[in-house]
Amino acid sequence: MSEHAPEIESILRTISVKLATEATASPTRSYCTLHDTRDCHDELQDIRRSIHQYPELAFNEVRTAELVASRLEAWGFQVTRGVGGTGVVGTLRAGTSRRSVGIRADMDALPIHERTDLPYASAHDGKMHACGHDGHTAVLLGAARQLARTKRFDGTVHLIFQPAEEIGAGGGAERMLADGLFDRFPCDAIFGLHNHPGVEAGTFMFRAGPFMAACDTVGITIRGKGGHAARPHQSIDPILVAGSLVMALQSVVARNVDPNETAVVTIGTLHAGHAPNVIPDSARMEISVRSFSPEVRASMEARIRQLATSHAEGYGATVEVDYVRGYPVLVNSEAETEFARQVAEELVGPERAVGNFHRIAGSEDFAYFLQQRPGCFVRMGNGANQPLLHNAGYDFNDENLTVGAAYWTRLVERYLDAA
Ligand code: NI
């Protein structure tokens, strides 16, 4: 419980975040190095491959959560299960400081049938760790182990193991926050990572400001009037409206978005009709919309609604537009991003701690945490020639396990510096 009024609490937090992120590594103190976590490699690899072999989908991460919780308990963490569904939070305190930091890993798998010949390939048909969340979880457990055995920090660290990152709206981050995550486990700042195929393993890529896209989904149903293919004048053809709308939607990014901004409109499905001699009653399309600023996002929604409505009207049809907002733009805060980049640079050298990496059109529900706390989400190379994320041949690169664990450990030691 806090003994301060909320405003004072907030001022103290701001000061403590400022102090933590502006501090440079003390020359007299020792922080975690790549060497320090190396002896954990085999143990972390076993954990990672075990999670990989038994993948669990969103909010069903029962075995994974129990594996995480039992390890954390064995290493002396205070463990809270069932946070936002199957989420787990491990808390470790050292020293007397009131400062705190949160680190998050995601735990869920995807509904993909694995096509690898790995000895630890998925034992669950149609489910697979094709996004490396098995690796993110094992990396954070590696940090837990290292932090617990060295305790070279002053304050509180909350390790947040999140369910259901992959499902879009209503995912694990929202559920954990709705379950009072930051009230129950106060964090001055929050950090997270995701692996990144196509870049050498052990490389960290940072970007302050908007880093990953907001992702919205739009369902458009056009209702015309069905009839005989030979008598089009007695029908209202929804396929004609759909075809015209497909072309018009290409103008949203080309003509309505500032050239200095970027956005994507992809029409992923288009369905209508069953027979060549029948004009159908309706046509339906589904669209994926990506953007990097709230203004662009709002203007694209308005423009898509307007085009759909005016096209339907113009041809005498009606339309229903179901615009579902998914994950918001992921925005890294300036000070925490520079701090995290410095930590990575100290650990792996400047060539492997890349600042100002390009923006990524994928989306991440870590964005919700960053709406409530300052922090940084980093991408970590998974190997130059590795299969892409969400590919049936994908596998997390185990070279990253002890590197990632050292990164998290050093970040906590530097953020909660005992000096
Ligand atoms: Ni992922």
C-alpha cells in the first residue's frame, strides 16, 4: 500500500524513471555479461524445447504457465498465477529501494501445423510455436534464474508471462491490464522483446517513437438484389459494387495519407456468388488496415466507411461496415529506448545494438502496456537465413537464449542500480 497521495506518487515515479534511464553504467560495479549466463544454456534449451513440443493456444497455456510458475517458485520468486486468464507474474525484491521494473514475455502458440523434422517438433497437431514465444518465455526464465542467484539490484522486478498475444482484439495484454496488472504489480517502466528472422542472432534492434503498426480489421457486406444473369436490369449486382470498391480502396493510402506517413490497406478476402448464371444477393470482403499514428488510423477508418457507403449508394445497393480496431500503434518512449539500447551496446557492442531500426508493419499487444507505462520493445535477430515468423518451418534460435537472458538481467541491474 502507498503512503503517498497519488500525485506525489506520480511525481516520485517520474523522478525515479528519469534517474534510472539517465544513469550510465557505474565503472565500479559489475553487471551481467554474456559470459555470466552461458552456464544456463542447456537448462534454458531444455525448457524452450519442452514448451515448443507442447504448444498451447491463447488462454489455454496451462502446462506452459505451470512450468513457468514452478521454476520461478523454485528460484525464490513470489508467484501469482491466473493473472488475466493463464498469465503468471513472478516478483523478486532486493535491497530497500521503492523503484520497480516490469519485463514481459508472451507464451501462446499459433494454429499452424508444424512442418519441421525437429526432434522436439510439436506433439499437438495443428498447433505450433511459429512466432518464437517459446523462446521469449525461456529467455525471461533465464533472466529469472540469473537475477535470483545474483540479486545485484535494489528494488522490485516483476516478470510478466502473458497469455494470448496472437489473437487480436481481447488478447492477453488487455486481459492482464483489466485484471489490475499495474495496480497489483506497480512498474515504473515496462520492457519486452520479440525475435526477428532475417537478422543475425544476438543483434538488438531499437526504435524510439512509433515502432510497430496498429492493426484493424474491416468486414464489408454489400447487399444488392439477386436475379437471373440474363436480366441484369432487374437486379442490383453486388459484384459490380465490390469490384468498383476494391479499386477505390486503393486510393486511401495513395491519395489520403500524408506521403511522410505510411499505411497499408490489404483486401484479404472477397466472396460472392455460386453460379455463372446467377446474380447473387450479396458480396463480402475483409480488409486489414495498418497504420502508425492515431490521426492516420482515424482518417483511414473514416475514408473506408465513406467509400463503401457512397459506392453502395451509387449503385443502389446497401452496405454494412464492421470496423474492428485491433492492437494500437506500439510507441516506445525516448528515454527508456535509449537506455535499453545502451544496455544492449554494453553487452554485445555497438554493431549489434542497432538504433533507429525501420518501422515494422506487424502489430503487438505490448502496445497496451506502453500506453500506460514508459518503456521499450526491442526486436532481436533470430538468424539471417531463418524462416519467417508464422511459417510452418520456423524455429526459435537457441543461440539467443543466454544472450537474451543476459540482456534482461543487465537491464534490471542497470535500471535498479544498487550503486
Ligand atoms: Ni509473436
